[in-house]
Amino acid sequence: MKTLDPATQEMLDRALEKVVEGTDSNITLVPGYKRKLYKAIMESLQYADQLIEQIPRPIELSGNKLISDPYVRAFFYTNNGLQKACEQSYELKAFFQEHESSESCALLCMRKVEKTVLGMQLEGDQVLRDVKQTRVSFENHRIQSPAEDESTARKELKCCIFEGLVTNALSDISALRARRRQLQTEQQRLTGRLRTKNHVEIAKGVSHLDYMEGMGAGSGEGKLEWIERELDQIGYITPEASLNQVNATFEHPEDFIGMKKLSINLDTSGILRSGNDQARLVNKLNLFEVTIKGQPSRVVTLVKISSAELGSREFRFPRVI
């Protein structure tokens, strides 16, 4: 790997330390483990930067913007819904409790929902009734990672993505260990039964064995061979194996998190319209949808929230002494 400037090297060392602490500390026993991890970690950090750069400048999240800002209008139909999302955010409450800042920049996440409804549509001079239309709404609003300014908020998002990759790598290592223990338990049970009852079928309902029977591994010996093959594939979860698993996760961060841009045209009632529909005021919205492994897709955007605008007293809670 090429020589890095001191600041980048320090950042990379801190990231590597978090990866090792968050996955398997025995990785440090592998000779040259830092060199083997540096490239994958650097690639994942660059990928996180690319994702975050796609998110546009923050919108002002305020009740006064419900009419003038098409994004706020689409995300929240009422001021009550907007304030409810803010009041339910523990992170936002904690931010205004711990900081003297009157404004926060945070990430707003929500689920886009499409529903078929019946409505009216203008075609030429005719008004058509009971026309099938698609209404778009946004639910399950979450305000996360509040910070004092946009730059800090973007850094917080980068940390969240990186920590998610660490957690994903740990989950994969833990899953391998659990699977190996499960196979070894079944292997010991089969071996014991075969010693006392040679060529006797295993009772049905045992985990994984019914599945193997369906694949033609009907005898005890056949099931043992199937288990042994899978154990060989998994191998022992050595520090080297953990390092390889971590590398596999960080070399392909796109398998864990991805983002795509969506462009939709909505009227003021949230009805999906074509770009040339002149029946009502239509706004083109550019949305960014994030998909995280094992979770449903969510629309994300940066928002600026003023404590004074949204009633900061609602965010306050007593300090714990």
C-alpha cells in the first residue's frame, strides 16, 4: 500500500482499532494483520464518503415550511406529525439537553408507502371520477445522529455506516461459530447412536436432518458425511479466519448498505403524477433511498431543526444526578 500522509494514517489506525475491538481481538495474533486490513478498511471509508456525498443539502424542518417547501409538505401532512417525529427522537432530545446550540442538523429516515386510491382526474375538458391513482406517503419517521452543523452531521453518518459494517462483520463471525457448534453437536449425537445402533435411521424432527433426508442422505453414515463436509467448508474459526471474514465484509460494503436516487412527481395531495400533468400543482422530488442488509429500504435526507421553532421546552428532560 502506498505511503499515507500522517492525518490519513492516524485516521486509518483508529478505524482499524475499532474494527479489531468490535469483531475479534485475536485478529492481532495474525502476523501483518494491519497490512492485511488497511486496504479493505480504506475502501469501505471511501464508499461511505461516496454515499454521504449523494445526500443533498439539508432542508429546514419547520411547521412554517409545510406549505412553501414541497419536501416538508410531502414528508409531513400536518404540523402535529412533524412535531411528533421530533419529540419521539431520543437522540434529538439528548442533543438539545447537552448542547447550548439552538439548531441541529440531523438525518431524517422514513419509509415510503404507496397505496392505490380512487380519485378524480382531468382529461381535456372532462373530469373523470373513481380513477385509480397512487398516493405516496411517508411513515415511521426517525430523526437520528443530530449534530451542531452539516459538516459534523455528515461525519456522524460516516461513523454510523462504519460501525454498521463492524457490527455486520461481528454478526457473520458469530454466525459461523454458532453454525460450527451446531454441526459438531449433531455430529457427536449421530456418532454415539451409530456406535450402539449400527445403520439405524435417526428419528425424524431433528434439526437439519429432515432436510438432509430430502437430499438423499437417508442413512446415519450419509448424514455424518454431509455434516463433515460442511464442517470442512467452515473450518476452524481461527484468528486468521476471523480476519478473512472481516476483510470480506469491508471489501464489499455495497453488500451491506446501498443508496439509489428516486425522482417522483407529487401533487399537493400526495398523488403520484406524470411530469407533464397540469391538472394540479405538481412538484418533482428527488429522493434518496437507503437499503441496509436485513432491513427494509428507507428514504433519507438531512434536516435542520431549530429548537425555538419546534418548541425546545418539549425536548428538555431533567438531568440524571
